[in-house]
Amino acid sequence: MTNHEVELNQLFSALSDPTRRGVLARLCEGPGTVSELARPYDMTLPSFTQHLKVLERSGLVRSHKEGRSRLYQVEPEQLKRVEGWLEQQRQVWEQRLDRLDDYLLQMKEKH
Amino acid sequence: MTNHEVELNQLFSALSDPTRRGVLARLCEGPGTVSELARPYDMTLPSFTQHLKVLERSGLVRSHKEGRSRLYQVEPEQLKRVEGWLEQQRQVWEQRLDRLDDYLLQMKEKH
DNA sequence: TTAATACTTAGGCACATGACTAACCATGAA
DNA sequence: TTCATGGTTAGTCATGTGCCTAAGTATTAA
């Protein structure tokens, strides 16, 4: 598997969980500490920090220690990567529809 | 969990596998049968059809029987759904940057 | 009607994931 | 220095995922 493929795997699978999507959405509003981010979720802290680790491993967020807290923030570059992949598929799809249109048009003109 | 959340889970997790992303990319070029789609992959047919089921469950593709073959094709609506979610996050993110700019500008003006 | 083709079903196995408890370390406040 | 706060580490457990083999069904071709 290429490096790029592995990254896409991690990005999509990081986004496949509602807790993680929620945290990411929250972080788009501004940085936050572990316990701030955890507050809305009915989950023990160790379970929650696992989600943060998955997000960080995917590159969607990064963190650093600040005193005894850890501050998280989004890394929007990686979101663009996902958008890029989708964009590409859409282009292929739309090109194909265009070719199909041309084809149907040609058929029409012949008769 | 809301219905919409479950759908996003399924969409993102369907896209988190390179075989499935490959099949989807292939299907953007036009419809194909199970064995056509399977050909590029070094995998038994039952394993491969599992991937097709995941894609279909997510709504990214649909299929129907045609003689003894089954034809698959993309369902671009669901791709848009994923793009929609990403778009939304980006907007929140960009709004926040704008507010931050304003704030920094005001600080500058005060001094 | 027999045989080949195109899938499908059933069942099993290894490893990943997402949750938990219990106990631990590190920093800041009293 | 003692205690509370904010996170971390380690270990367990149930369930999900992705692969396999073996055997089945359904349709078409000979």
C-alpha cells in the first residue's frame, strides 16, 4: 500500500466515528483541552483520549502540553486532503457524464 | 445516534478501505459486474463481494441482477453528502479565522 | 440435460476497535 | 509538603472487520 493510501485510510476511518467528528467540529471553533473536549461525552477519560489519539494519528488535529493540560487544535491541511480525493472522484464522474452526453448527441444526429 | 450520523459513519467507514475506494473510482468511469470489478484485486470472490456489500449498504453504489451477472454503479448523491459535511466544517473553521483576524485588527487599532 | 459461468451462503479464524476499571505520574494550589 | 486536578498507562473484554475455504444456487451455452 502506498503512503498516500495509508493516510487516506486513517483519515476516513478517523472520520467514521461520531465522537471524533464531534470533537473535530468543536475544534474548528477553537482549541481546547482534553477535559473540555471530553465534557459533552458520556464516556470515561481513557476511552475518550483514545479518540483523540486516533484523530492525532490521522493528522486531523495536533496537540501540545501546556502546564498540566494538553491543548488540541485542528490541522486543516488534512481535511483538504479528504476533500481533494472526493473532488477527484467527482471530476471523473462528471467527465464520464459529459462523454455520455456527447455519445447520445451523436446517436441522435445520425438518425 | 441520529439517522444522519449513522449514515455518515457508514459513508466514512466505507471509504476507509483502499479496495473500496478503488472500486468506487472505477465505478465513476461506468458500471461494472462483480467479476469485472474484482479482477484487479488479489482476493477471493467472497472476500471481494463483502466490500461491494459495504459500499452498497453505505449508499455509495447500487446494483441489480442482469442475467447471471450483477451490475454495479455509483450513486453520486451520497458522495455529495460527505462533501457537504467537510464543506460545513471548513466554513466553521474559516469563520473562526475571520473572527480572529477581526480581533487581531481591533487590537492593532487600539495601540 | 449436462456442463460451465457468475455469483452467493455458511462458517471459521486472526486481528483491530472501542469501551471499561484500576492504578499511576505530573503540575499547581493551599 | 500535602492534596487536588488533569492526563496517562496497563490490562481486560465484547464486538466488528477482513480475509479464507467449502459448498451451494441460478443462469446460459453446448
